[in-house]
Amino acid sequence: MRGVRVEDAAGLADALARNRALMAPVEPWRSEVFYTEAGQKARIEALLAERDGGRAASYVLVEAGSGAPVGMINLGSIALGPLRSGGVGYWVDRAWHGRGLATAAVEEVCRIARDEIGLHRVEAGTLVDNLASQRVLAKAGFERYGLAPRYLHINGAWRDHILFQRLLHDDPPL
């Protein structure tokens, strides 16, 4: 896992295109451009601008040796002050499912959130029937704390999401 770079655009576009059908039931609608190198370059540039503004941190999961992207994890909606919170989202190439990669990435992002950014909590949401992602979050120490009706527009409709959080520490805000 390393910080995302503009040079990752082609590899991410390939991985996303390969996994498009798999991710369609759990992702918002994406334009055709999203699955292209140009679309990913624009997305990465936007993510890097959010990082530079202190609002997000984005990482690519890479295959050892080749360095080919096999997933991505984002820590976004970073709020400092007395809240000190952020939200995590991730995906992993189908070929890498079941190997603990998503869990390890979520755990590492929580470490970064706590130790480098100084956050108190990280939250995540999953579709009610996304049991695989719920297992990842449970293994990474997240607890369920609620249900958000009609939370995100996914696969053609507003879908309920289960909300999870992981409290990272109880120290006062920096």
C-alpha cells in the first residue's frame, strides 16, 4: 500500500474495468470515462487536491513485484477540531479477494488516521447485504452503530446502509 500517484491511472483503469460487473451492485453509477486512463487521471488529481487540502488521504494497493494496482482505499471527509473523524472506503480486485488484503489496508489506514492525522474515529458504511465488506470491517475492529435509510444511490435506487465506526483512542483533540 502506498499513496496514489497520477502514474497509477492506467493500472487503476484496467483493474476497475476488469472488476466493473463485480462492483456494480455496490457502487454508485459511473460514467464510461471513469473506466479509462483519462478518467482515472482526473480522479487521482482530484484526490491529490483533497489530500493537499487536508480533507482526504488515498492509497493504492499494489501487487508485490510488479507494482500493479489491485485495489484502492480512501480516507475522506476528514474533519478535525473536536470531531476528528474520517470515512473509509475501499475496493479490491476480485483475484485478491479472501486474502486479507482489504482488512490489512483498513487496519493500516486506521493506524495512519490515528498516528499521523490524529483522528479519534473512522467510520464506514456498507449496503445491508454486503456481508463481505461487513466482515472486513469487523476484523479491522469496527463496530456497527446504526442504519442509514436511503443513504446512497447505488445500482439505480437509494439504498440503506449499515454504519460502522472504529474509535481509535480517547485522547483529547490536538
